[in-house]
Amino acid sequence: MAHNWSSARKRRLPPNWRQLRQQVLRRDPTCVLCRVRQSTIADHVRAMTDDHRLEALQGVCDPCHRQKTAREGAAARAAAVQPGRRRPPESHPGLL
Ligand SMILES: [Zn+2]
């Protein structure tokens, strides 16, 4: 495979990320999204940013994080194509 390490997409984590993550999980012991499950992931409030301040991070659980990631991916795809809009197969008879 080619050297496709284009770092644009890859989020750079700071050297103290582990420590930051611990702080986030300590501050948000419960997932901020569902408020039910235990936080296991320090998530960026705004996706695709290099903002690693504590205020820019939130504790989330794994299922919510996966959903959020999937939604962000879906939103990006939806911007390109618009799925889910089904038109009836027959054309309107009164249409001129
Ligand atoms: Zn959750």
C-alpha cells in the first residue's frame, strides 16, 4: 500500500493526552450524552479539532461515542448526497 499517512485527517493528540483523558473522566464520570453509562472515552465536543483543553473535552461512554462518530460520518456523507427521499414511482398526472 502507498504512504497514505496524510496527517490532515488524523487527529494529533498532545503528549499529555493520557493525563488529560483521566482528568476528563474524573470530571465527567458519567457519559454526558446518555447520562446513564460510565464514561470511558474523552471525546472532543467539536469533532475534528485540535482543541485539547479540558473545556473542549467531554466524557462519553463507548456506545454513545460510536453513535456520535457514525453520525458525524453520516452527516458528512449526507452533505454530498441526500438519501432517504423516496419519490413515488409514478409521475403526477396533473403535472404540466
Ligand atoms: Zn453514553
